[in-house]
Amino acid sequence: MKRLNSITAPVWPIALCRIAIGLLWLTAIVWKLPPNFMPLEGLRSLKEWMELEVQYPVVPLYGQFVQAIVLPNFTLFAWATFMVELLIGLGLLLGLCTRAAAILGLLMSLNLAIGLMAVPNEWPWSYIMLVMFQAVFIFTDPGRVWGLDGWRARRRGPASVSVV
């Protein structure tokens, strides 16, 4: 009988998901562009989303944190949000430092889930799926296929290729 962790499967479908989720993160930054972090016409702004996190928090302490710390320092947190989402998107899209990008993506996805899952008309499963994708990317290292991580590993030689 095979052990569960000894089963192998092709990594390219996960790499394809990595690229799609990278594009998702990059398209999400269009409604929070610096320097004023205002969206394209017809979209809700980052600040409006943060105000919804205060109004409908999954964890009340989180809503209080957003109200007391984040909103008064909106520009600082908006820049941080923009930069982190840009790094996640580029890392996943290019397959560069994929695990680091996925760890950031997991933390940001958990942040989004805690802040937005209870907002009316939001689909909570979208946040759960985003968390799950990031976890899969952490454990499978999909940058090895169609990514710069794989290219860098091949240039260094076979001893440097890691398989989880």
C-alpha cells in the first residue's frame, strides 16, 4: 500500500493555478492605485472596503483595530496593501520566490477573510478558496514549473531543486 505522501502528480495544473491567482492579485490592485488610492469609476474604494470591515467584522476586535489604527493611518496602510498585493501578484505570476509570495498571500487572504467574510453580499467561500490556494502553493512550490524559481534551480544544478 502506498503512503499518502508518496503519491505523485504533475505540477503543471498547480502552476497554471499559480499564474491565474497571480493575475487575480494584480487585477485587485486596480481599485487601490497610488497616490490617492481611488478606484476606477464605479468601483468601491479601498477606504470604503476598510469601513465595511469596521461595520461587519467577523472578529469584533479586528473591526476595532481597523477603526482605531488603520483608518486614521489610511495612507500608510494603503501603501502597504498596494505593495504587498503587488509583490504577491508578481511573485505568483512569474513563479519567483513563489513560497514567500504564497506565505504573504496566505496572510493577506486570512486578513481579507477576517475583515470581509461577514459583509453583506460577499461570498465567504471566495476568501476560503483564496486561503486554500495559497496553502497549496506553499506546500507544492509551483514556481518550479513555468516559473523563474525552476529556471534558477536548473541553472544552479540538480542538487538545488527542492521537492516537497
